[in-house]
Amino acid sequence: NALPTDDIWWTVNGKDMLWNFKNLNKIFPTTTIYRKGQVSLLKLKPNHKISQLPVDVGSGTMNFKDFLDSDLSTAMGVLILYKGDIVFEHYPRMQEHEQPVYWSVTKILVSSLISILEEQKKIDINKPIDFYLPELRQSDFKGILIKNILDMATGINCSEEYFDKNSCYYRYSQTVGDGYWDETSPSNPYEYIANLDVGRYIEQGKQFDYSGVNTFVLSWLVEKITGLQFQDAFSEMIWTKIGAARDAAIFAPRNGIPVTHGGFMSTQRDLARFGLLFTPSYRVVSKDRLISEQHISYLLNQGRPELIRYGSSRKIPKEFKHNVYQWDMVYQNNDIYKGGWAGQGLIVNPIKDYVVVWNSYFKDKEESEIKLTPIIHQVLHSIEREK
């Protein structure tokens, strides 16, 4: 594998990126998310038609499985569950037991804990964050409603930024070791955010503006309310209760602080078990409903479509409904989607009862591979038509 000496590790592409994604726990420290009890059984009921579904690859069409195996693709693994059973599973560039990093899919692990605490009446998302975290009273986060942090609509001038090392976001990413750091970099994310003074570019609740800083603040809130470190809260509230086959982990390269905006690692099957909590088949993994029907209804129906439309000159595709609660998009067909930086993803559909997990990487600096995520959407549309 190759790790750059003058930049952050994830700037390498191709085969080295593939190796790094699968072996992050060998390169850097991680925090453990613990499993417990009997492993929940995911039955194999393969639908062989899925492999044969035609997908559009620009220059023509190919069968889905042939595409995944081809040089056009950088798919590592794809797993589809329908009504709680595995109907498609293929690992062209990884082993089933490997635990790749899912990048920003991690964000919805954080928001799922918020939903449970909300259900338990321990958090009111319509309150400002500093009601629970007085540490933020000198920060730009003072007065920002938790709901607006969940929906990525804080108005704070700290958008996602992977290249400008002096930007608000990159400086935050250095504190958790997700950006390139040296001895001059800030090293404590809690202090950095508590003293954040970059101003707002718009009032809160107006416009979607993606930033992992929001997720870190939410994980801090989870820690404050539960009195546990984030990984222990997630273990206790979810991972020990779903019959996961393996312990999972979160990347924690600096000071043992988990990268809650993007460092989750597990097998694809275990992430799919988590996904089942959002479907009618939740009983496959848990006798209790850990993610409430009210929360699922909120995800489907209570998003604010105006957030993604505000100030946008681009035409918003008609199949988009809204972003909500750290999920990237809820679609008109009730797919709830969260993606990861380099082509990872989780889709849950609480109405049609399916879950999809996938992982991929960048082939080269130009990202010349055919992106896996749009292909996954194509396949799901085809499956729906077949029914």
C-alpha cells in the first residue's frame, strides 16, 4: 500500500485506495463498537434475475453482475436484502468478512441515536444545541436549533472542504485526524467547535449546506446526554441489540476520538442488519423496534424540500423529495439514501422493505470509473418494474 508523507492518506487512488479502505484498522487506531449475544440469521434467498438486469454504462448496456466484475467498475461489494432476506450479494474486490470504511454513511449512525434519545424524551430537536451543550455558548453554534444541525441547515460558514487547509472545515478535520495535520494544527475538536467564530453566510433553517462539523456536534450531544463516549453509546443502544456477527469500529487516528462524520467500519452484512431497523423486517435482527415508526414517518414526510432548492440555479430532479436528519436524500419512491465520499452507500426503503449496502473507490485521480451509486439506483428501479 502507499501512504503519502506530505498529505492525508486518502489522497491516493486506485489499488492503493482499495487496500487502504479495506485495511484502515491496520494502519490507524480505531475505537471498537461491541456486539453481543446470538448472531441474527440473514437467510439466503438469491434472486438470480438481479445479476442479469441490464445497466446503462454510457457506451451501451451490460448485465449488472458483469458490470460489477468489469474494469469499468470499482465495486468492492454489493448486498441487497428484500423482506429481510439476502436476494443479491457479490464481492468483486473484497471478501465477505472484510470491514471496509463507509465514510459519510457513518453520519446516520449518529442521527439514529439522536432519534432514539428524542423518542425517550431526552432531547427536543426544536431546542437550540446550547440548551444541552452550554460549552457552545461562545461558538457560532449558539442558538442553532438541533433540527437545523440534523438537516445540514445551520447557515454557519463551515462547508465541507477537502483541499483548502486553512478553511473552517479542513481545520476541524485536522482535529480528528481526517485532514492532514502537523504540530501547528488544532488538536481538540471539542475546543475548536466551542470557539468557532467564522460567522454565518445565511440565517439558519434556510439552505442545505453539507458539513461533517454538524455531525460531530450531534455526536457530542449524544455523549453529553448518555454520559458515554460515542462508540459506547452506539454499542449499547444499537450494535449489541441487532445480532451483529462482528464487532465494528470507528476510525480514530488522533487522541482516540472517533471520526463520527465518516469513520465507520463493518462487514456489509452487519451494516445491512442496521439498515433493517428502518424496515418492516426489523424483527429479523431485533425483537424490539429500535427505530420508531414515528421516526421513520418523520424521515419520509417531514423533510423540508425548500432546503435543497434554496438559491439553486440547478433543476432539482423530480424524483427528489428532501434531505432530512443527516440522510442525503429521500426519494419519491420512499428510498432513504445516505452516501459516502468515494462511492459507498446505504439505502433503506421502509415501504417496499428493502436494504442495499455497497462500497467502491476511485480508480484514479480523474475518477474514471463508472460510478456505482447511480447504477444501484438503476437496478432498484428495474427490480421495482419487474415486480
